[in-house]
Amino acid sequence: MSDITQMVVAMVMYFLFDQFLKPHLLRKWLGVALVAAGAVGCVVAGQTRVLGFDLGLLSVFAVAIGMGLFMKRRRFE
């Protein structure tokens, strides 16, 4: 799968999480979990591919999505 397609999938996931995930505790802990998993994945995964997805690239997107959720965790209050 191309890098552009993977970026589009990550952006759609971020949009869905950002719009439909409303409780601030869930946003906070999902953001923390995504940042932690993404940081570990950046070091461990490298250029590994699973089902056509580059895990290193998805790890970078996980860090960005997690930071976005964490920084805007009280958006709906």
C-alpha cells in the first residue's frame, strides 16, 4: 500500500476519533496510549509491513493522533 494511502487512512481515523470520542477521560487515556505505542513502535517496528501497512509510518501517525487527542481532551466540555 502506498504511503499516501496510509496517510489518508490515518487522517480518516483521526477525524473519526476527534469527532465521535467525547468523554475527556477516554480521549486523554487513548491519547496517552497512542503516544506510548507510537514511540515504542518507532523504535521497534522499523520498516516492517503487516497487511500492506508500514508499521514505522503508522507509529509516527499514532504519535500525532495521540497528541491531537490529548491536547484537545476537554473540547466537548
